[in-house]
Amino acid sequence: MASVGLELERHGSRRQQLVVVGLGILALSLALAELALGPVKMSSAQLWGGLTGSGDFLDINIIWQIRLPRLTLGIAVGMALALAGTALQGMLRNPLADPGLIGITAGASIGAVSAIVLGRLIAPELPVLLQTALLPLAAFVGATLVMACVFTLSRRGGETSVAMLILIGIAINTIAGALIGVLVYVADDQALRDLTFWSMGGLGHAGWPVVIMALGLALAMAPLFWRQARGLDLFQLGERQAFHTGLNVESSKRTLAFAAALSVGAVTAAAGPIGFIGLVAPHLARLLVGHAHRWVLPASALLGVSLVLAADLAVRLAIAPQEPPIGIATSLIGGPFFLWLLTRRLRSSSHA
């Protein structure tokens, strides 16, 4: 019996490995398409020449100044939002938890908008490099404050109330919209232009310094999520049971909250608010690899990258040469998915 169980476990692991490898190939294919396709289509030879610097000057410029920053930011956004969504859903035992739905993205947005507007009003001569560093810091502070507020207010009897979580998220998103409106009203012309592009949520308006910052922070937070894979599995038993199995519950929650707030803050500062990736990617990952977070986390990260790149390609190619914001595509996908998930959860609750 033990050998049969071991063989089944091995078979399951092989299947999950193949799924993760397949998702990696999908993400890589979309990344190559992101570099090759656009108003100027490139052959494989042009793409190689542009990447290595041995090709035509125009190809090199298109790759390194336009498409590669866009691709790099898309990878950072997809990975960070998917990992944060996976962590929040696992920690809260709530499939509706998402950085955007519960207000964390809104908190990061308030921080980033405050840095853009107030930074120009208070210190207009601040060096560009320092402005680049302050933007994710402000977004992180906003995301952290909102996360602390949401977790505190949604607790009922030691457990997180799903209904309260969603209602508080709606309230915070509404308040954030009002505060951002006030900041837009007092912004100067340059800050207003920056805010207009940023608020739509897109990959095409960030320069290399911001892109490198976002990718660096997203990559730095990924190991923190990975180390909490066992803790996320134990959270499914409930916090008390997880504590009795030896998990330092509060330490795990602090680590996951810190990693989620910093990664979401960094990519929101760089790309603007992009919704629903953190909701959709973890659900698709669990359908493909099961519920063990050592597989869910990498699968979710790769799916998040694939969803962001696919959405960006779709909006760029559908209305070429115009480039609509990627937030439109993610909302069109994520909105109906959220409604379906919510109605399914309500039906299961009523039958219980």
C-alpha cells in the first residue's frame, strides 16, 4: 500500500511538473510574440539582430527602447499580482481575495498619485532617480496601510469575514477614487499628463529605471512567497489548527502581507492599476496543479505573466496602431469571472 501511495504521489508530481513546464513554454512564446509583433513586425533574424545589437539601427531601437521595457514590465506585473493574489487567497482562505478587490491596489494608487502630484508641488527640482525611488516607496506605504485596515476591520471572532472583506474593499476603492480626484484637481499640467497615462493601467509609458525597479522588487519578493508555501497549505486548516501543527501564524502573516504590499505597490507604481490578474491566475493554477502551494505558486506566477502579455498583445493588435490600456482587457476578462465566482460561492453557501 505504501509503495502504491508513493507511486501515485510520484505520478502526480510528474504531472504537475509537466504542467509548470508547459506554462513556462506558453509564457516564453507570448514573450517572443510581444517582442516580434506590433505596428512593425519583425522576423526571427530581425529580432535576434535587435536583441544582440548586430541588426539594423531601427530594429535595435524598437526592441530596446519600446518593446523590451514593455515586456519586462509585463513580466513583473503578471508575476507580482498573481503571487500576491495566491498568497492573499491562501492566507485568508478566501477565493475572492485579490489585491484590487480588497483595496490594496487602491492604497498603492493613492501613494503613487500622491508622490506624482505632491512631489512636483513640494519638490519640483527633485532628481529623476530619487523620484523613481520615492514612487514605489509611496505606493508600498499606501498598500501597507490599506492592508492593515482591511485585515483589522474584517476580523470577526478570530476569523476573516468574506462579506466584510468585500464591503470594506468597495468602501476603500470608493474613498481612494475620491482622494485621487482631489489630487488630480490640484495637479499641474505635467503631473496631470503623467496621471492620465498612469491611471489607465498600461505597460508602454514606463522607462527603464521604473521598469528595472518594478522587476527587481517583484523578483526579490518571489522567494518570500515561495518559503511560505507550506504555511499557506496549513492556513487551509484554519489559523488555530495551523498554530497547533507548529506554524508561527503571525510571522507567516506578516511575511506574506509585507511581500504582497511591496510587490503590488512596486508594479502599481510602474504600470498603474491593473485589475483581476491576482484573482484569475490563482484559480486557473489550482485547476491545473491542485491545491499544494509549492505547485500553485509557480503555476500562478507563469499564468499571471501569460495573462498580462496575452491581454497586452490583444489590445495592441486589435486596434493597431493605437495602443489602448491593458486594464481594459483585464477588466473585460476578470469582471465576468469575478461575478461567476461570487454567484457560485453564494449558491454553495445557501446549499450548505
